[in-house]
Amino acid sequence: MPQEAGSKAGIRPGMRERMKEMRATREEHVIQLTYLPVLFPVNCYLVEEEDGLTLVDAALPVNAEAIMQAAVRIGKPITRIALTHAHSDHIGALDRLKHALPDARVYISERDARLLAGDVSLDDDEPATPIRGGVPKPGKIATTPDELLQGGERIGSLLAISVPGHTPGSMAFMDTRSRILLAGDAFQTRSRTAVSGHLQPLFPFPALATWDKNASLRSAKALLKLEPALLAAGHGNMLRQPAAAMERAIAAAELAFAGQTSKGGGS
């Protein structure tokens, strides 16, 4: 039977555009945008400020238009782009967004700025574990960050927090108005709440892309001490009152990582 006019590879007219859509979920000043929420949830976040919006992470290249449309619906411009780390599912739409929004300032940790540029070399004082995950090739990303973070900086209402582990320079951001924690991949909530590096069979991808699971565990403990009111991760739904789930995830990761170490597993 011939395919319908305008279809390609069995994709019906209009389906291709629907596949680019992102689900929007709001909590306080934070709007979670989720691509493929059922199959492979990839999150980015719009944080509303008086003067505009801060975009936390840039999802995939296909998501640029949906992100900008979400900002239009809110009625404010994206003035800042803060990146938790430089993996491809968190920076994918960066160049397209920066091209469309040239005045938006881009923030990333100083350490992961090297990954953004395609430099996967390690420092002398870092564990000799290869950096994993979708790091761009040298020259692939045209955007140059405007601000390099160490941790402790303020980006609008967001406090930047250094959380190495998933990548050497991973960052999280806490909305100081509501204590909503934008954790990047330091935690996942897809399948179940888990520390980065602790493999979850139903959604193993954050663990498989983690550089140093022991550093991830230390960062997870530091985030728990901040007493977030809501956990907003890179993959999975937002979780209110997350302390108990974070504690369970940390305990499970401690047990799993200790067992791997006793069997001779590295970081």
C-alpha cells in the first residue's frame, strides 16, 4: 500500500512535528520541558525571573523551536542559558538557541567548558577514568560561553553548585526563592531516584555516561544537605519533598559502589 502523501518512512503527516513537542510542567517559578517523556525523557528547564527567563540545559538539537515557543507562551525572553554539563542531551540545541538569541548569556563550569570545546583530557589531580557520554567533537559547538562557573555564583535567582562526578565539571542550580534543585544528572528520577553512576536497568543511560561514581556519591550527599523542597533532574519527573528518596538513593549507591570496589571495579 502506498504511503500517505507527505509521509516518510511510515511517519504520518503532522506526526513529525508532534514528535518535536515538549511536555511542560510548572512548579513555582520553574517550568520543566520534557522531550519524549514516555520513551526517553530529556529535560530542560525555564526559570522565570522578573526580567526574563533562565534556560537550564539545552536538550537536543530538535528541541530548539519548542524551547523558544515555550518562552513565547510564558511571555518573557530567554536572557540566560545555564548548562549543568556538556553532554549532548544537555547542550544539543545550544548553537541554534544562541543564533536565535544572540544576547542570551551562556554559563557553564570552567571545567566543563573544556568538554564543550571537545577537550576530554584529564587534570593531574583527577581520577584516570575516561570521560564518558556524548561529549562533542572539537569544533562541533560554535557557542563560546560568556561566564565560567566555579560554584557559589548567582545567576538571577539561581545559586550555582559544583557537583563533580557525572562529568568533572557538573553543576547543579538551586532556586533560592523556592529551594527547587535543578540537579542535572547528579540524580535521575526516571525508573527510580538514583545517584549518577548507580545503574538502573530500566533506565541505565545516566549511569553509563558517568565519569566518576565516587565523586557523584559525594556530590549527591552535598545536595541532600541543602534540603531541597523539590528535585528536578535531567531525566524523569520532578519530585516534591525529595529528601527520603534522595537518602534511599544515596544508601543504595553506597552499597552498590562498595560491592563494586570489593570486586576490583574502578570508579
